[in-house]
Amino acid sequence: MARPPKASKREESSGEFRSGFVSLVGRPNVGKSTLTNALVGEKVAITSSKPQTTRHTIRGITNRPTGQLILVDTPGIHRPRTLLGERLNALVQATLGDVDVIGMCFPADEPIGPGDRFINEQLDKYPRAIKIAVITKTDVASKAQTAERLMQVQELRDWATIIPVSAVGNDQVDLLADELIQLLPLGQPLYPDETNTDEGIEKRISELIRETILEGVHEELPHSLAVTIDDMIEREDKDLLEIYANVFVERDSQKGIIIGSGGERLKDIGQRSRAAIEPVVGQKVFLSLRVKVAKDWQRDPKLLQRLGF
């Protein structure tokens, strides 16, 4: 994982300053992206109830007087069934080899399972990183469930710390940020203070479109979705940003699901996508969406490369 050039030296009022990289890991749908957004204080990672929503590393940056925390949200570690799955796992492994702290997430409302134990075993491959456990989703779990989960997690390994949080309820999120910063090495900030992500604008837009499509779709569709940006044109005369995007699926039947009867679903996707994109770009947006079929793209090396994987 390439590290960014250091920002200009900041004058510190007192104390020691720390900076570094933290990766949140866990099986799919344990709340890693939601927690990343809560720690950053802004939406930098898309979220969905569908597993394997995150497909690339996303850096969210939290700035505190005592340090700069660079959160690297990764795809969920899983047993891959496609070439895409293999590449996502490889991406996670490459990321974990270069971070300072690994935070493994366990949902408070679900028991520890084989997937959690598998990932916990994988963490031994990264001895340089400090390991902490984060019990997520405490807002949807009873106190008894949370206590039981704490005991189960404690038995897995000797964690540097275990912290229960609710990203949705913003409970103990600040405590988690402070604890993470204390585990980072001493050093100057790696990004300017005003930066909250290093994600490119085109990638953020394509992800927001994909998130909109994921809402309410059939179970088999999420893994088959990919979004690319063909062109972005700024029309200064109308203060309008024109965005031309492609939505790729693997089968004609999936194309029909997204377009919907008479194109109504695609129209709704466009409207909701624009509403999500405009606050990010700070201006009105014209969005053109084209739905295309790329047969079995998750298993095709050439198509994966074309779609950015």
C-alpha cells in the first residue's frame, strides 16, 4: 500500500502527535463501512445490508489534536468462489501487510462463527500490526448479547483492547478513535487537516450509484453489479456537471431487473443517485445511466481489468 507524501509540518500546541494506518476487517456485513463513516464523520464508504458491498480499499481520514487516523476500509475476507473474489481477498492481504493496527469487527447481535474464526487465524500472517477487537452494532443487541460476545471474542486471542461500539448510535465511536490513535506510531500528519478521504471523485460517484442500485434489489444481483464512469463534463454556463455512467451486469435478466417495467426503476435509480452525488460535488448534476451486459465478468480476467479490478 503506497503511502502518501507527508503534509506540511503542523505546529502542535502540546503533547506528542501520532499518525498511521488502521484497517477494519471482518466477515461480510459486520458494519466495517458504517463504522469507517462514523469515525471519519462523513460518508466516504458506501453501505448496504448486502454482503461484499466494499470492493476496494477506501481511505477515510480522521483528524484529532493528538493524531491523524487513516482508516483503510477493505472488502470482507471470505472464501472466494469467483476470480473477483480471489482478487478482493488478495487486495485485503496486501493492505493488511502494511498497516499499523488491525481492528477486527464482530457484530454484537450474532454469535462467533466459522467465518470469524477463519479470519482471526489469518491475522497471524501480519505480526507487525497491533490487533484490537471491535464489537459492532451494539444498538441492535441486548446487554446480555453484547456481554456474551465480549467473552467469546476475548477467548480468540490476546487483543490489545476490545471496544464495543454503535456506529449508528454514535456510541463510543470517539473512544474508539482515541484508543486507535494511541496505538499508532509517533509521526507527523500524512494528509492535510481538511482531507477526509483520498478517494477520487469518479470512484466516489460510481460507488454512490452502485449503492443506490443495491437498495431493494434481488439477492443474486449485488455481486453482479459494476459501475464505471465514461465521462464527466462541467457546463459552466449552467453550473451543471454532466455524468455519463455505465451499469454492468452479467445477464440479460439482471438488466431487466435494473431497468424495470417501462424504465421506471432505472429512472428512480437516476433520481436517487443524483440526490446522493450533488452534495459530494457541490453542484447540480445531469446523470445518464446505460445498463450493459458483460457476461460472467466476475470470472473473466479481461473484463475484470476493464471494470477496474
